Amino acid sequence: MISEFNRSQIVFGVLSLLGGLFCYALAWLFFRYGAAIVLHAVGFPTTTAPWVAAVALAGITFSGWRTWQNGQDFQTYMESALYHDLGGAADTAGAHVVDHYMGKVTGPAHVLSQLFLGGPLLLLRGLHRFRRLVPNEDGLDQKLTRLLAVLHAANKWQGLSDYPGQKREVLLLAHMKKIDFSAHKGQARFKAGSSDGI
């Protein structure tokens, strides 16, 4: 049970790290060459384009870190600030035309913003998965398997006080998402889930 959980955390952690690096590379290319095109078009030397890209990546990193610290993640288009709602005017022909053309601008802008934020968010998600690894101590896997079987047999919501001396094992099962865990009325309650493979 522990090795399976740790394996999945490592695989998804590595994939997240690679995805984050890929998103950073795409953001670098976008801002590096986008800045060069704009600088060349207005007649300035393009030697400052890498600095523009570096500043953009620093801003993306800060924004991603702040998003992560606030407990947020990627946003859907309707959740983003780029989504426009015409309210009650949406039934008019003019509103439909405006909605159509606004979507052509804000839709791609949202996709790019989420792609760029993917760099820091996926890197942080990958690092978080590595921090979630469970130590594979002698006998711990057997203890967790036995306790999970007992929780399945009980098939009801229970508290930590029902399992004295097994608080760590209960919390590890919750950590591995093998049991449902909630704080009902200020008390930690848990119940064996139906999708944990037993």
C-alpha cells in the first residue's frame, strides 16, 4: 500500500516537474521572441528582449507562487477575470456580436495565462508530491492494511477516540486518501471509502 502510494506520488511528481519546465520554456520563448518582434517593429535594438523575458518569467513565478499560497490552482475561463458577462443584454444582436469578438481576444489570452502559470504551479505541485511521500517503515504497511480492513468492516463514520494508539495510522490512511476524512462539529471523523481497492 505504501510503496504503491509513493510510486504514484513520484511518477506524478516527476511529470509535474517536467510539465512545469515545459511551460516555463514556452513562456520564455513567447516573451523572448514576442519582445524582440515588438522592439524591432518600433525601431529599438532587440538585445534587451532576453531581459524582458526574464522580467516576465519573474512576474509569472511570483504570480504562480501567490496563487499556490492562496490555495488556488488553474482557473476555468468562467472563473477568470477575462470572462465577460453581458448580463441581461445578451439577447440583443449587438451583444452577441460583442460577445463573439471579445471571445476571440479573451479566450486565447486566458489559454496563454494558464499555460504560463503552469510553470510555477506544476513545479510547486511536483515538489508538494515529493513532500507527501510516506516513510516505508518495517511493519507499517501491514498495520495500515489491517486497520483499513477494520474500518471497512465498521462501515460507519468514527472518531480518533475509537482507535486509541492508532492516530498516526488513521492520519496516514487519510493522507493516502484510503479513507474519507472530515471535521464534523469540530471533531475529526473518518470512514473507509469504497474506492480504495479493498
